[in-house]
Amino acid sequence: EDIVPYIADFCLEVEGIEWAVVSGVYDRKIVVSARNYGTTRSAGELMRAAFSAYGSAGGHRSMAKAVIPLDSLDEKDAKDPQRFLRRRFVEVYQAALKSLPPPRPGGKNGGKGD
């Protein structure tokens, strides 16, 4: 279980990567670790929104974790936990993106110091 956050940290070091979400199954539990640079959406809020109904989930702006017992999933999701994780995380992430304000004209800082 402890290797999952280490891999997420490592993945975040790859040039151009802004988010790293890594998962694995250990002791009949799905372990999910999310990392980002804390400049976009909160990893903790996204993990809570995506997975707290199924197990423990939370964290901080730039790092978060969820632990989901396979027994808390329906049979179809328990047989394919990666599909379940992708679907839930993408649903919540896309909803969060829709709630962002539109970009300002002239670049990310409105043309000031870009």
C-alpha cells in the first residue's frame, strides 16, 4: 500500500505532468493516490467527491489518498476496479473543470506579467 504514493510522487516529476493519479489493489482494497502542484483544483476535494461514498478519501490541495474496500463496490466494478476509478475520477474532474471561471483575455494572468 505504501508504494502507491511514492509512484504518484515520481510520476509528478515527469516534465509536463500536472496531475498524477496512481492506484493499486492491496488486501482487497483499492488504494488511490493523487498528486498535483496545488495550482489547479484541490486533490483532496476531488478525491473526497469521487470516492468518499465508497471508502475513506481526502487530503490536501496537492496530495490526497482514497482507500476503497472492493466489497463496497457492486460486482461489475469490483471485477474491474481500474475502470471504476477512471470513470469516477474523470466524472468528478470534468465537473470541477466546468465550475472554473473562464480564462481571462490576454493569457492566464489577463496579460499582466504573463
